[in-house]
Amino acid sequence: SFELTQPPSVSVSPGQTASITCSGDKLGDKYACWYQQKPGQSPVLVIYEDNKRPSGIPERFSGSNSGNTATLTISGTQAMDEADYYCQAWDSGTTYVVFGGGTRLTVL
Amino acid sequence: QLQLQESGPGLVKPSETLSLTCTVSGGSISSPGYYWGWIRQPPGKGLEWIGSIYYTGSAYYNPSLQSRVTISVDTSKNQFSLKVISVTAADTAVYYCATDTQTAAGNNWFDPWGQGTLVTVSS
């Protein structure tokens, strides 16, 4: 079955760039999206179709997807970006929606 | 702007059936291109997709849950529902409903999400 793997945690200093990876077999042949979830809140879509930002999402959030890895990049990371981040893709061969295990971003 | 709201019992006994409803406001559940999905999150753990349904009633499910899950839609009430039979403690989770946008290119994303509702399975 198709699986997505994320690092459990990533740390970044305020103002620096954070990169969160999501790995899966030939993930670059599919589209990836990313969600931000703060404690006690529902997930919020921050990137869809690899690199598109929904309305209202700051420009510091960007995405890429190639080969076996999708990457969420947060430039000029702010304290408010501290959250759990989940990648997600759709395995069209099985019509199966898959989430990564999630990455906790800590802004030190 | 679409808004989704989950409702249903917060406590279910083991071996019984979990039933939740999601009410959609700010738009029609019959809008083309939108599926409607259920996702759950056990306490302290990650997200797990349960299944999604189109307004026509066409649904697809997570293979790991398919034998116990049914998702249905009521277009007259702008609602869709989830039933999970034979629940155990492992089904304890926050259950979210969400708009599932799917494209002809073969991808999807969930946006927006409901606020979520905690369902505890316990006697």
C-alpha cells in the first residue's frame, strides 16, 4: 500500500527557513498537499497541488514535489507557525487518500 | 463560504454503532466537483482518512475500515453521515468532516474542515 513518511519533528529558529519533507514511492508523479494543525484546532490547508497557496495563507509558505519527496518550506518562520504539519496525497490507482504521520515544528 | 459542523453522540459503547452527521452551510452539498469526507484523529496521534462521498451517493473508503464503515448523503438536508459498526476503544478519536475537492488531474485536498467532535468508545 502507498505510504507517506515524515520526520517526527523539526526545529527552527525564528526568522530562519524551515523545511519539512514527505517521502513516498514516486510521490513526484502524484500531487501533494499540506495541512497545518495547531493544538486543539482543526487542520488548515496551507498548500495544495504541490505548490499552490489557498487564499489567506501567507506567502512564506511554499511547496515543491519531485522524485520521491515533497517539501513544505516556511521562509522567515514565525512563532505562530509552531504546529503539527501533515502531508497528504491521493493514490489514484486505488482511490485511496493517504496522510503522512505528521511533523511537529518547533520554533525555538 | 462553506462551513461544516459535526454532530452526534460523544460516547459510544463497545460493539455498538458510531453515528455522526455533518451539516454543510454556505453552499450546496450537490455542487459539482466536491466530495465530502470524514477524517479521524485518535488522541495524540495523526490523521486517518475514513472515506468520502459524492452527492450522487458514490462513495469510496479507506480499505482498512471499509468493512465497518458506511457514508451516506442527504441532499435535502445538505448533510452527510458516517456510521461505524462494531466499535472498539481503537475507534476513540476526534472525527472531522471536510470538503474533499477532487480534480480531473487525479488529486484531491480537504478544505475547509469542521471543528471536529470527540467520540469516546467506553462502557
